[in-house]
Amino acid sequence: MDTTSLIQAFILGIVEGLTEFLPVSSTGHLILGAELLGFKGEGSAAFKIAIQLGAILAVLVVYRDRFIGIARGLIAFEPDSVAFTRNILLAFLPAAVVGVVAYKSIRALLESPETVAVALIVGGILILLIERVVKTVKVTSVETMPWTTAAKIGVVQCLAMVPGVSRSGATIMGGLLMGLDRKTAAEFSFFLAVPTMAGATVFALYKERDVLVFDDLGLIAVGFTAAFVSALMVVKSLVGFVSKYGFAPFAWYRIALGSVALIWLLAR
């Protein structure tokens, strides 16, 4: 584990934390960043997934009071806590099933920066269109969301298995199309990330266990820490930002980044 690898892991960890909960595709940024930095190797795919746990820890820290309240409510079988947990689990299941069944195909896509560039551009255009057409708000909290809506958002989340689509972008835009307000859509994406990314990380580390070495685990630890610290800032500020400015700024950023990346990839 040399100094260059540590610096690369640190930079990629910051990139992961800053982008995991924004609708700009953290996986896409990691793939392009790794390509730019020359961060490759047998354990690199597992690294890109495993450091997402740092970002997930940030959600648990920022929303710790809410999670504790939900846990206490479940013990007392309070309706709001039961509905919250039901909706998260229903939205999580489709991705869990597809992730297990299609793991090899998904892993192959993680090696394709060209796929990322195109998906960033297409996703940005779709965000701009959705922002224009969605006007009606029917759901203002995770607890009051119908279970059918949660299940549909879970299906939409599966689109994010294509690198560059963005897990948060898919769930947030899917939520808006189904009547969630911006705040609820963003928070539901935060909460849904906890079981989704935790499950993806554990499964990826298990599948890649034969190629991981001690140095890989050290790099993962560095990336994890950097992702946690940078994600804290995003989780604390995103809801307020999108409530005021919407998601269009992220759409234009996706289109610009995807265009530059595609030109670079085709020209090299």
C-alpha cells in the first residue's frame, strides 16, 4: 500500500461522500475518477462499492434521533413506525433481488466509463423534464406514503444499477413522479440507501473475497473515512438546497460532466 494509492483512495472517498446522495451518480464519479487517477486492480470494483458504507454511516449519524424513534416505535408497534419500516423494506427488496441475480453483469458495467458518460447526459435531460412536468404533491412524509408507492420506487431504483444513472437520482425522480414532495423524496432516498448500500457492500465483499488482500482493506478504510466526513456535509444541507433550488442544477452538472467525459474518452 504505497503513498500514491492512499492519496487516490482518499480522493475517491471524498468524491463518494460528496456525490452519494446527490442525483449525479456516485458510482459514475468513482468510475471516471478511478479512470482519471489510474486506480485499477482486481480489488478496485469492491473498493468502489465498499466505501459507500462511509456515506451510509453519515445518514445514520445525522438522522440518529429519527432512527432511534422508529426503533422505539416498532417495539410499541406504533402505526407510523411500522409504516416507515414497511416502506423502506418494500423499496429495498427489488434491488436486493436484481443485485443478487445480475451481479456479474453489474460488475462488468462498473468497468465501462463510456456507459457512465452517456448515462450522465441522458439522466440530466430526464431530470430537467421531470422537474418541468411534476406539479402535484400527494405525499409529504415517508410514514404516510402508500405501500404501493414505496414498492414502485423500489423498482425504479433498480435502474441505478447501470453506472451513471444514480441511485439517489432514480429514487428521488421516481418519488417526484409518484407525488412525493422534494423534501420527502430526498429523505426517502437517504433512508433507502441504508439497507440498499449496506447489502450491496456486504455482498460485493463476499463475492470479491478471493481477490481482496490486506492492502485493499487498508485502502477501503481510508476511502470509508473520507466518504463519511464529506457525506456528513451533503446530508445536512441537501434537503434545504433542493427545497429552495430544485434539482435542475444537478441536471445541468450531469450533462456538462457527461459531455466532457465522453469527449475525453473518445479522444484519448
